[in-house]
Amino acid sequence: MVFGRINIYSGKDLDGIRLAAYASAQVLDRVANAVVPGMTTAEIDMLAAEFIKDTGGKSCFLGYHGYPAHICISINNEVVHGIGSPTRIVQPGDLVSLDVGVTVGGYCGDNARTVCAGPFCSELGQRLMDTTKAALDAGIEQAVEGNTINDIGLAIEQVVHHAGFEVVRDMVGHGCGKNMHEPPEVPNYFIRGRSPVLKEGMVLAIEPMVNAGTWRITIDRKDGWTVRTADASLSAHFENQILVTKDKPEILTCLNNPKTTLLLKER
Ligand code: CO
């Protein structure tokens, strides 16, 4: 666990983060709606690059520790960090996890969603996606001042275990504002002992990765990036960037955040 200083955002910085988060949400939504069987994942990445350009921002991921694509596209047993490829064709019923980070004006937005490529989805796949989204929502609900990081992880873990699934342990959520990855780490499970207390102004990317089988993962030895479930089971991933407040967390990566709507009107 990395315990660094946790940024508290307000004013102009917070508005900047709101706009970056909004841009990432727009891109993710557009990409998610565009995914259909028959596309290659390289085509999806190229489309994402266009959508990112439309926002006036840049990909947070491209070049990050040498990451070679604009977004992450991870299919079925791939958990995260999948790289678009011209030879990988989306099949009917595939679970496609899309992770999009956009930087605008020096601030970073980060969000992810798993969609089914259709025309229909397996019952297991649907339940896995629904559970992961519900776990994320339960985690977000805990992101209020006075709670701890552990409250978020516990809430997520409970939803996942109740559904009979497992939550990835080797990768965690994170603070996200001026930089894509800032303290604190936000695990999707409970860790014994103390964890940071949440304060108004903290901006967190909460991102449960949920596997239908074991929580254990492997990393592709050839590309060094693609993370897969160790038992080839299905995986889903949902991520929102949120602002910790005193009462109700503000979801920054959505298309109808009232604070962001106001900001956009002012400009
Ligand atoms: Co993230």
C-alpha cells in the first residue's frame, strides 16, 4: 500500500478535472455504442482516437510507461490493458471491456465499462457485468467524508462475493486529478488495518475488476500488457472517477453531472 499525500481539489482545479472527466465519459460512451461484432480491436482504438480528438484532449494512456494504444480493449478472459490489434475480431456475444482516459487542460479523466458485443449475451456474462456495475455503485456510495478507503473496498467485495464471483486483487483504483495515478490506492477489497480517511475534495477512480472464476491473473509475456484471468474465466471492469463530498459523492465521469453542465454553459 502506497501512502502518499492525497490531493484535495477545489476551485479551478476541480473544474478542470470535471471537464477532463466529462471528455473521458463522452469518449467511452461513444466507443461503447460503436462496438459491434466483426470490428477489429484496432478499428475500435482508431475510432477512440478520433473521439478523443473531438474533445480537444489527448489519451492519458498512449505512451504511459510505453503503452502503445489510445484506450484499453480487453475481451472475455482479458481483464484489462488489452491493446487494439488488426487481427483481433470482435465475435458475437463477446464481453468487451473498454477503458478510456483523456487529459484536457492538464487534468486527467479515467473511466471504464464492459459491454456485450451482441446480438445477445450469455447469462453468465450479463450477470458478471451487472454485478461489477453494482459493486462499483456500492463502492461509490461509501466515498463520503469521514469514511475510509477500506469502506469502499469492503462494499465492493461484499457485492461481488454475494454473487459468487471474485475480485482481482493485484490491481486497484487510484487517486486521479492532475495525474492519472495519484495516491491513494483504492483496493476493491477489504484490507485488515487502517486505511486513509476520506475528505471532501479527494478525487478517486474506483474500478472493480471482477472474474467469474479465480481472482488470480496473468500478464501476457509477449506484449507485456494484456492482463488475463489465470483460469480463462470471464472478466468485467467498470470504473468511475468521483469526487468525495460530505454527503453524496459526485460522479465526474458521467454525461449529466449538474456541476459539469453548469460549467459547460458558462464557457
Ligand atoms: Co483507472
